[in-house]
Amino acid sequence: MVVQEALEKYKRYSSDLMDILRLRTKPIGVALIDRDLDQLGISALRPSKHFHRKLTFCQMVAAARYYGMGMAATLEDMACPGEIIIFGFAEPPRTTSLMAALAMALHEN
């Protein structure tokens, strides 16, 4: 019940932000969690499960903003090597070339 009350509160905040700031898309929130979504009572779409493909974080944010989709991702769902490093799923390689680092991260997954 606590999760439902929090969701209702955030829906009100979202509506207020859209009205006050005249936003064209819905504001979103991002949370890093270390538990299963079912344990938390959260319903969210997983790219690999629901779309049968990996998505970038940018694509997941756009789906949330424009269509109101709740998205959740693990390493298996992420398509961008940069985000894999940024979110801590892989260590950044010790190289001076950014392109080489991103290529290495992509190759590992």
C-alpha cells in the first residue's frame, strides 16, 4: 500500500510540474534498485522481455516521457556501451581512446 500511495503522490507532482513549467512531455524519475521489481510491487516493461531487443537508456527515457511507459533494465536490456559503464555494469577499460573504450565495452556484452 505504501508503494501505491507514493505513486499517487508522484502523479500529482508530475501533473503540477507539467502545468507550472508547461512541459511538452511527462517528467520522469530514475531509480537504481537492487531488488526484484515484483518484490516491490512495481510494474515495468523490460526491453529484452517485452520488445525482444535491447534498447539504449535514451530510448527507454523517451518511451517513459512520450508514452508513460514504466521501464526497467538490467545489463541484458542495455544496448549502449557507454551506459553499461556509467551504470556500473562494466569497468571502464584503461585506454586513452574513448572510441576504443566504448568498442571494448560493446564487445564484452
